[in-house]
Amino acid sequence: MAVEGTARYEKIDFLGEGQFATVYKAKDVVSDDIVAVKKIKLGSRSEAADGINRTALREIKLLQELKHDNIIGLLDVFGQKSNVSIVFDFMETDLEVVIRDTNIIMTAPHIKSYILQTLLGLEYLHANWVLHRDMKPNNLLINEKGVLKIGDFGLARFFGSPSRPYSHQVVTRWYRCPELLFGARSYGDGVDIWAVGCIAAELLIRV
């Protein structure tokens, strides 16, 4: 008998909680792999009208189509009455932790590796006409082998020709390019590349 849904994932540890989701570390009892399970609270109909459910569905739809070594892997999706759970690759840390922890020694090869992996992931996204729109260190996840994967696709959008207007209030302000700061609603993949430049500066000066 197949093991599916919540029965398949044995909780190991609580990782974090936001306004609309809880994330925990778990073991896949079928494969014995360690995974991350993001449980999204569906909430009321009024909350759904504000786009909470649409954001979750957009992330699921995008990640079902995206497969790359430097993009977080979507492993499973299952639902219950009050929530939807998304199962991802488990990643031990993120780039923000690496930048902030002064006990971690960062050499030039480390910095080059992290930036190269980020750009390879972005190259794949942009080749598939996807803007991430929320590039920042805590969305760049790192596993114990030093592999970096881009995560959190809640703000991601398809782009192309003809171009269409988007919100300029995307990306944490520190990582917004000048055109977004000035309110541009028509933009392309440069918004992600600018953010990577900001991240590279943070890696170099560790602030």
C-alpha cells in the first residue's frame, strides 16, 4: 500500500513560521531522504481574495516546470482541508546566515562559487522566461555540500513579448534596481541581475 500525504513525512524539527506558512524538517519514510515541508495555511475566503492562495499556487505551478541544479526542487504537493503542504529539497542554511556569521571563513573561491551558482540558476530561469523578482541572500539556500539553490518563488512571474506592466513593489528595497525605486512598471530580467550585484557586494564586505 502506497504511503502518501502527511503519513509519508515524519517530522524531525521545526524550522520557522511566517504569517501564512510553517516550515519543518522531515524524513521521507519511503525514500529515507531528509526534506523540508512548507505547510501553507489556506485561511478564509476573504484572505484568499487577497492573493494568499494564488501566491502558493503560482509557486507550485512554476516549480513543477523548473528543473535545475541551482533551483530548489519541488518533490511533492499534498493538501488537507485547511492547508496545502509543499515538499522541497532540504537545505541546511542560506546565504544570509553565511554573510552574517563572522565565524565562517569566506575565501575568494567560496564567493565566486556562490555567485556563479546564483547566476547559473538565474540564467536557467531567464531562458525559460521567468523573473524571480525577490533575489536576496535568505532566498539563496545552501546544502551541506555547498550547493546553492534559488528558493521562494512567491513573487516570480513569466515575462516576454509583448511586455506587460508589473508591480514595482517587489524585491526587498535594499536589492531593488533604480528603475523599480522610481516606480517603473515595465521591466525585464535586469531586476534580478541588479539584485545579484548587491548580494555580491554583501558577500565581499560581509555586512
